[in-house]
Amino acid sequence: MANINTMKQPNQQTSTAKSRLSWLWSEYSVIIAFLIIFLAASIMSPRFLDINNQLNILMQVSIIGIVALGMTIVMLSGGIDLSVGSVLVLVGVITVLALNATGSILIAILTAFIAGTFAGFLNGLMVAKGRIASFIATLGMMAAARSIALYIAEGGSISGEVPSFTAISNSDLWIFDYPVIIFFVMTALVYILMHKTRFGRYVYALGSNEKAALLSAIRVDRVKIGVYSLVGLLVSVAAIIETSRLNSISSSSSGVQYELDAIAAVIIGGTRMTGGRGKIMGTFFGVLILGILNNMMNLMNVSPHLQGFVKGLIIIIAVVFQKRE
């Protein structure tokens, strides 16, 4: 009996160790991946650790980061939004028009919020009330929003006539540019919303099992409309930053493939495509991982035409790891 007990103890200890490692990986895999990639980048290029380069990475990911926060919310609910890039450029065009017509930065910002939220609201209506699959509904919005932006701007760029509008993206507090600070603040607010409020719990419940959520007296349609409206609001914040960088917006090139970058960041962050599982902080680190990879490819003179291939490969690898969990 003593021998049997002696054999069981090492087996139990091994099993406990494996379960702890499994839990650690499932909960903090994106942080571990971030640290590994950060360390590898530091070794591969001495310029990577330069403080100006680090701040440049944060600046570059700020817009996609804000869009990715919205994408996380909609993917947690079990949906997807392919229209974020096109809505961003449409909101940017409308913002510049409002800015030029009134000369007021405040009115332009409020107009952007209204336009972005309304576009998200329409997506929510199509998904919740029209019973249209989110992929199809937002695909239609993607085509429509881009088309309207191209028509208004006549296929080109549209510039603002209020020079002080550029202060939003080109000012800084201490060493951080305003877009980076806005990204951090938006991350904190969305984290609180999704992990500390009833709305957040409803979104997770909806993504886990929509029928169960409906039977639990959750107003599923209202939650869906709220989710897509919130995505639109976050996209409008990103549109304001994008537009204020050069006080202009290009109807043809701005926002292109933003949906791909946002989805990549969300999936890398551990959010399931089927919804119900994921974390806002996972998306935050997923955005940083994409930023580091893009920065490293630029430092190593990798062709920009291959960067999309790398992002696509990362998405596939991330999904494969999710299926193995």
C-alpha cells in the first residue's frame, strides 16, 4: 500500500503542475506571447528599444486599437462588423464638412459621434430586427458607407479649414501623444463596461448562448443594437483622430483594411469568433503585438506588400490554437 501511495503522489503533483500551466497559458497566453515577441524584436534590432520608436509604435496602433475595442465587443456578442473601415472614412468626411460649415471643433466632434453611432445603429437594426446575419449586414454597410464617402468627396480627399483641429492628434501630454492617451482611456472605459456592468454580462451571455439569454429575460434585440451602436461610437472616435492628423481625409485610401487589422488584434487577444469568451485586455495586447510585428517588418525592410500575408497567417495560427484549447 505504501508503494502505491508513493506512486500516486508524484502523479498527482505532475497533474497539478500541468493543470496550473494550462490555466496560466489559457489566461495569460497573449501576455506571454507579447513578452516573447518584444524580447525577440529587441534582439533582432537594436533600434527597436529606442524610446522614440516605442512611442511611435503606440501612436501607430492607437487608431486601430480603438477600432479593435469595438470589434471585441461585437465579436463577444457572437457577431462581426466588417464596415468599421468604411464607416470611419464616412464619419471623417462628414466631420470635415461640419467643421468647414460651422468653424466649430466641438460641433464637428459631436457630428462625428452622431454619424458613427447612427451607422452602428443601422447595423444593429439590420441584425436584431431584420434578422440578417451580421456578416452580410455589415458587408452591405461597408460598401454603402465607402460609396457615399467617395461620392461626397468626389473620389478624392477633403480638407478642413480650421487649422486648430490638428491639435487633437498632434499634441502631447508629457511624452505621450493625445491619440495614445485616448486609446488608453478608451481601453479602460470599455474594460469597465464589459467586465463590471450588467450590459457587459449580457453581451457575454448573448455570445455564449443566445437562446439561453433570451430565456433568461435578456432583451437580446436591445443588446445587439446597443453593441453595434457602441462600435459605431468607438469608430467615430478613431475617425476624429484619423482626420485631425493632417486635417483631411481620403475617401479612397483611409480606413482600407482596418477591419482586417482589428479582427486580427481581437483574435490574437484570445476572443473567440463564436463569441462569449474573450477579454478587453487581451485585445489591448493583441494590438500591441500587431504594432511590434509591423514595426519589426519596417525596420528589417520587409516589403509592405507582404505585411498583409503575415497578418493573415497570424489570424490562422491564432484560430488553430483556439480550437486546440
